[in-house]
Amino acid sequence: MNNYKYKKSIMKTIIIVLSILTLFTNYINSQMTPFEKNKLTTTTYDECIGFYKSLDKKYEQVKMIEAGETDIGRPLHLVIISKDKVFEPEEVRKNGKVILFVNNGIHPGEPDGIDASMMLVRDLTEGKYDNLLDNVVIILIPIYNIDGALNRNNFTRVNQVGPLDYGFRGNYQNRDLNRDFIKCDTKNARSFIEIFRKWKPELFVDTHTTDGADYPYVMTYIATQHNKLQQPLAEYLTGRLVPFLDEEMKKKNWEMCPYVTTFKLTPDSGIVEFPETPRYSTGYASLFNTIGFVSETHMLKTHEQRVWATYGFLISTLTIADTDYQTIIKNKKLADENSKNKNEFVLEWNLDSANANKIWFKGYEAKYKPSEISGLNRVYYDKNSPWEKEIDFYNNYIPKQSVTGPIAYIVPQAWWKVVELLKLNKVEMEALNENRVIDVETYYIETFDTRTPPYEGHYQHSNVKLKKVNEARKFFRGDYIIYTNQDCNNFIVSVLEPQGVDSYFNWNFFDGILQQKEYFDPYLFEDIADSLLNSKPGLKDELKKKKQDDEKFRNDGSMQLKFIYDNTIREPEFMRYPVARIVNTD
């Protein structure tokens, strides 16, 4: 009997111990990410948001908020990590902290940053890198393209090694969100801009995975193109920030190189720094004097390698942000001040292909063999033939199109979509309190090219040629004056000058002016054309010369009538760019 009681007691003890172990194991597993539980997987959207909610509930230095709408109807979440438990940007800035903004899942089929950030935030809150939060506050979007994250598959990233399944590049409008930061066709982009302009980060990281050539590096990166940055940001980026990150990643055994866009076909021909224009996240960020990086892990490395390399990159960025926080804050303040007083603005850049720097590069020999499909030669990279050598790095750009900024722009309220976007970007504007005639400089659109087929939902314009006219124009009460004495001048000029590569004109916001609304009937216009011809000094001589120089024009009466019509009474709105420039105060 005693032996039976003893055995029963032992069994109870074993059950209790097993229960405790089960509870402990469940607790440990609850702190693990789906990736850590299975290195072949990436988190789902629901798992990701649930994970951050649990961190928010458990740790006072983590706060997750709903920060705007998205096209799919789910809120865009923002996770804030603040050692001091300060979660308002104005207070963070008063406390002298660098704000590091990390954006994940803009392309959910490239999920390395999503998984890496989950581990990073947990490790920070559990004290693993507690000292790195002394001078930095992190704001982080867990998954930006929620639509694409919910649209999981295992085939669209055909060139990528793992994970088992993942999200889709486009959102449910089939938009690429990393082309939407100027035009803002999506609610996601509008929510992002609200966050960005509210927090005004000094540093920004957007996490991605590459396509392209094969090479040994797991991590590559796109740094903000230095020619486009205000000083002293450009000097700090190239002289301190990039060298530090290169060295830190090498110490972590994640040696990296600039993003591999080949000058010709293969990397040994040289690589070209990616020219991120404002439609891209880092190009947009640079307009507001924020230094940006796109982390680009290599598609042919395993998902596990890519996640840990991204983790290492984020830790390295956090390290220098904490170390150099005073310099980083000071540099942005100086750049913002310089922007207020800036006069000359570059609207479009060309690669300086005549001048290249040298970088050390590790690659695989590119070889050719017959394609099993076509029988024609195809390129492949032979991993049994690695090489290391200096190659050309084309990382300098020169101005293609520049403009002298006006004292102010006038944006008619009728173009309310443009006004909305300017307000969204926190551009300061003053509404006219009465109807006024103002002397302005006006652009008339002479020629332009239009892209076909459409690109990201737009028939985008380019190669715009203008004619400038000084004239007195009537503006109405409620039209907006925008003075160019703001720290966001780079943004203002880039979107309002029609020749800007990502201007609102080039993104079709002003296409209404490109269609003439009123015309003439030749048989009636003949009766008044002669008097109109004589009403404008010099016009008769211009007509005479054009008939002498142009045979087709000389033999076409309708063309001659149109010439008179266009130069006298044609509607002024046709081809007149609505946004006016105030260039003097006389």
C-alpha cells in the first residue's frame, strides 16, 4: 500500500513538472517569431500583427498604433520603440533623439525585413541591445503593403530561394507601392506620408530583396544618391555613414556592396548607383533631407541568410544612429535651413558615365551556353569560377534639367487634387482673401512625350518643353500662394515645376489643359480673320514669313486661319500650365 502511495506521489510530481515545462515551452515559443520556429517560413500578416500586439501589451517601451487607412480596409500599423516611453514626435525631438524609420513589406514577396524586424524589436525590448536605444527612437511599419501580404502564393517570385510562401508585389489595385510616393493613388501612400511628415525622421530604411545577377554577397544596399542630398548630409553619408555600415557588416560576416545594377550585361563591366527619383521611398525621403537606405538581400541566398543579414543591417544602422546622434540631428537641421534659402533646383539628373570610382567586388564568372529552350546562347554565373577585383562604380550624377525657384507659386484651388497632396505633405500655403490680378510668370506647354502603355495607372509625360510668358493673370479668393522659404522647398519645386521627372504635370494631374475646348468654323471665321490679323502688331508679317518658309502651310487656307485664331482669340487655358510663378515683388 505504501509502495502504491509512493508511486502515485511520484506520478503527480512528474505531471506537475511536465506541466511547468509545457507552460515554460509555450511561453518561450510565444516570444519566438514564426520564422524562428521554422526557418523556411515567413510570418503571415495576422501572425505579425499579433506578435507586435503581444510586445505592446508586455513592454512599456513598445507602443503599436493604428496610423492610417490602406486600400484593403485594414489599418496601417506603426510600432514605436522608445526607451524613455515617449511616443510623440515633438517630445522625442525635444529630448534630442534620432528618429530611425524602418519600412517593411512594401513588396511582401520580399519579406526578409518583416521577419528580421520582429526579432529585432523583441530583442531590443528584452534588453539585448538596451544601450542602442539611449539616443534613438525607432518607428517601424510591420507590413506596409497589407493587400499584397494577404495575397500569399509560392510562385510569383520565380527567381527567389524561399520562403515556402510569401506575399505579392502589387496591392489589390495592382499598384507597386514603391512608385506611389508622389502621385499617392493608394490610401497606403497617403497614410505613409502622414507618418513621415509628422515624425520627420533623420534616417530611413526600406527593406527589400533583389532580382538580377548572381554574386556571393547576401546583402547589397542602395544609399540615397549623394549628389541629390543637401550639405552637410552628402558629406556625412559618403564619408562616415556608408563606410561605417560596410565595416560593421563585415565584422558580422555579412560583407556587402552597393546594389548591383550592371553598367552593361554583367557586374565585371561595372555597376551603377540606382537613381531613386521621388516616386521611390528613399527618393521621396531625400526631398525632406532624410538619409535613406534600401536594404537589398540577394534572391539566390536562403531566406534564413537573408533575414539574418537584414537583422545585421538594422543593428548596424541603429548602432551608428546611437553613436552619432548629435551629428545626425545637427546635419538634418542644417540641411533643412539650407533648403529654406535655396535658389537653384535640379529637376532631372543624368548618370555621369564618363567618370567612375573604383570598388572591390567579389563575383562569379559570367559564361554562356546554349539555351535548352531556344538553342541560343544564354548567360549563367559559374560559382566554380569566383573572382575578386576592382570594378567601376558609377555613382555620380550630373544635372540634366535645372530651374531657379520663384519667390512663390500660385496654385488655383480648382486643381484640388494637387492642393490636397500639398497639404498632405505639410506644405505651408496662404489662401487669397479676395480676387486679384497678379503679375506672374506663366509656362505654356509647347511639346511633351507621353508613355504608352500606361505605367502604374498613368500615361506619364516626359521631355516637357516650355515657353515662359510674363503676364497679368486673374486669381480668385481661395487660390493658394506657396512661398519658397520652407524646409520642404525641394519637394515643392520638384512637384510643381512641370519639367521635374516626377512632377504633378508628368503624373497627369493637369491633363485637362492639354485638350482644346473651343474651335472655329472656317467659313464663318474668314469674315473676321482679316480684322484680327490687323489687330495684333507684327502678326501679319509673321503670317507672311511662315507662308514663304512653309510650302504646306502656304497651300492650306485652314492652316493659315488656325494660325490667326491661335495667335489672337484662342482660349488662354489651352496648354497654359495652371500653376503660376511669382518671380519679383515689384
